[in-house]
Amino acid sequence: MKSVSSNRTATPFDKLFEDFFGTSIDNVLGRDMSPLNHRLPATNIIENDDAFTLEVSAPGFDKGDFSVNLEKDILSIEAKTEEKKDDESTGKFHLKEFRHRSLKRNFTLPEHIDGENISAKYEKGILFVTIPKVVEPKISKNIEIG
């Protein structure tokens, strides 16, 4: 169970919320104050006849923030953003919540996938990863009875 952020004082409500829902209110509201704000992204996995498609929820990232790698049967998806440097021309900050953010998720792929033709695209906060299946030729022949 994740504890309430150490950047603020826990209240009785925080404990009640955490006991009931199994997570802190900070997690639910997206206020994870860990150094890298590392999260496990929500993912949909869809299978059709030709491929698997992963839909990874990753709002707030850019296409260049992602790294998708395949090593043996493990598909790794990572994304990292870095905090912007202070620009004195923007004025004095009274509250600054922009931080480094990252996400990482690994998937063990089934047999009979075409690792050479995996593709990915990022649109409107969702990373789509398409993992084609290997198409096995159907064997047809007459079997002679002896």
C-alpha cells in the first residue's frame, strides 16, 4: 500500500481513504510526489486475427519522450520528461508543480509474434503499439492411406 506523500501532513481522511481504496488520495489526484513521479500506465490489450494492439494511456508526453524496445519475449515501454529550466523572464514562481515524470511497463509477449514488424504511434495522449502475429501457412495435402 502506498503511503500519503511526505510533502504534506496526513489527515484522518487520508488514512480512511487509503484503507478503503487501497491507494492514497495523492495517487488518485495525480499528486504523486516521488522524485521521478514514476507510474505504471493504464493499458488496454486488444487481440484480433492479425495482431495484438496495446493502448497505453500516457497524456502529457511528446512522441520523442518514448522508448519502445523488444528483447527476446519482453516488450518494454518507457517515457520520460524533464522539468523545464527556470526562465527569469517568466517572473517569480509562487507555486511550481512541474517535475520530472516517467512511466515504464514491461509485457511478456506470447509465442508466434512478428518482432521485426512491431510498430508504434502516439496520438492524443495514447501510445498505440501494434504487434503482428506470425502468419503460419496452412498446409494442405492429400494423405494416402496405406
